[in-house]
Amino acid sequence: MTTLKARLKDDLTTAMKARDELRSSTLRLTLTAVAKEEVAGKTARELSDDEVLKVIAKEAKKRREAAEAFEQGGRAESAARELAEGEILDAYLPKQLSDDELTEIVASAVEEARAAGAEGPRAMGAVMKIVNPKVAGLADGGRVAAAVKKLLAG
């Protein structure tokens, strides 16, 4: 078993013993998503820590989007619960890049792409190919795309 998956299971056991309903339900749903991902495809397999991180990131993103939808729908209590679940999941993810750090990485990628002959807004794909491996798991894709667009436009 991967170490991150084992940590999730251990934390679930601890949360259940402490009768922490929010934490235990969040971890249960996350472990279910991991198990579902393991049996997806033609054969069942054990996920690596990186793959488990991707599942956790996807689950955290779902929580943020749900909280936003609840907020727009006037259901503040449900939105607060979704945000709380997202915070629990964020603890398992690597620290996100700050805006300054992200801008610095994107700026160097833009320079690299321009040196390779990519110009203007059409260079977005080339820049994203350079940036994505560097920021994988450290920044949300939407933030990265927005930073690239901003630097290519300006």
C-alpha cells in the first residue's frame, strides 16, 4: 500500500475514534475515490503516491466548486461544510505556489517559448507545455492558465 493511502486510512481511524464526523466522512469519500480510480480501466492496480495526490487534488477541487455553487444558491451552511472538507483535503496536498512564484516560473517559460519562436497569444500551448511539468500539483490549472494569458497579453 502506498504511504499516502496508508496515511489516509490511519487518519480515518483516528477521526472515527475521536468521533470527528466531518473529517471521517471526508476521508471516507476520498478513500472511496482512490479505490474507484484503482479499479478503473481494464485491470485493478495499486495507485502510486503521485496518483493518489491527483485524486485528492481532484476531490479538493470538487469541494471548492461545490462551495461556490452553494454560495451562489444561497446555501451558506452547505458552502461552509464544503469549504471545511476542502481544507481537510488541502492538508494532504503539497504547499501551493504563491502568485509571485507562479509568475516567475511562467515568465521564464514565456521567455523560453519566445526563444523557440512562439509569439503572441498563440504561444499559449507552447508555454503551457513548458510550465505544466514544473508546477504539477503545486498550482491549480486555472491559475496557471490565467498567469500565462496575462503575461502573453502584456
